Amino acid sequence: MSSPNPSVFSRRYRAFLFDMDGTLLNSIAAAERVWGIWAARHGLDVEAFLHTIHGARAIDTITRQALPGVDPQVEAQWITEAELHDVEGIVAIPGAVAFLASLPADQWALVTSAPKALAVRRLQAAGIPVPAVLVTAEDVKTGKPDPACYVLGAQRLGVPVQDCLVFEDATVGIQAGEAAGADIMVVTSTHMAPMVTAHACIEEYSALKAERGADGLLSLSPLPVSAFQAVEGV
């Protein structure tokens, strides 16, 4: 097991920005049930297609398919409605609830590709409080990997995005955080295969302790060493 990227533990941050699905909660089973139905209905290779859905807005995922006669806006609404009714098996990533509770409410935000109604529904299903600052699919014209969502999350907290730490699990989200100029912590709890990145990684939040200094800045400490890992970039 290699050592974590030390920069995230030596730096202090104005705020933390969290993705939702795969980062704070595990919704893979529910999402893949709904998307599997949609993909089969449209004649797609379901298994191959499901690898492409994570981290992106539904409308962007559908648009990428370039299916003849398909209105991405209408289909994305169908996906959202179906997902709102299927929250079976959605659970918080281990340690996430306690970790969030340790943070000042005005120093963290949720930045998700999900529509607001679905984000709130899944947070409630996982037992995670809805944060004061929430950036959802409706808030940006272009979804991840475009950095606009993370820039907006930082703006709503009143801090520069470059002074934030982004918690992400998916490639498009990591790319969005990188493009925004933020540091990244990769959460690997839902990964079925290793992801090679240049960033620090944790499997779950019990590996971390957050503290707020007298100057109001947030810092992270690893707890314990055996509970986290990092994969060096290539």
C-alpha cells in the first residue's frame, strides 16, 4: 500500500465540496436498475452502457448516445421520475454521516449531477442531512467534466474554488475538479476496479478526521494509516 498524496494533508482549505453518488452514498444498484430498463428499451448493450452513466447528468448521458428520434430532455425526465421512485438499497458511504457532522455547515457543499429532487430523495434515503448549499443538474448549462458546477459551489460558499478540496469518485467529476483548480480526494468505496489517479484516495470516511483551525480553515488528518490508500498517477 502506497502513501497518500501528502498535499491534501499539509494544506488547509476554506471549504470542502462533495459529489453525491458514489462519494457520499452508494446508489449504484438503484441507478443501474433504472438505466438498465432505459437502455434495453432503446436497444443498447446494457452491460456496456451502464459503465458510462456514473457521475454525469442524465441529459448529457442520453445526448451522447445520439439516438435517432430521441428527445434527451424528455428521456432525462423519465429517468429522474423512475429514480425518484427507486431508492431501495441506497446507503451512506461508511463514515460519511459522522464526517459531515464534524464540518461547519457553512464550509461544505454538495455538487451533484443529479436533479435537485433526486438529490434530496437520495440523501434522505441514505440518512444524510441536506446541506445548506446544494448545486444540482439544473444549476449549470454544462455538466461534469465541465468545472462550472464546482466553481458555482465555491461561489455559493463565498470562497475561491482553488481554496477548496473536492471529494469525488467518478472520472468526469475528478476532471471537473481538476479543471476548476481544486485539490481532489478520490473516494473508492464503490469502485469495482482500481482507478489510477494522481490524487489521494480513501475507501471510506472513517479514514479521515477534519479539524477547523482558529483561523477558520479546515485541515485533514489520516486515521489510521491502514484505513486509506492512494494510487500514484502515471
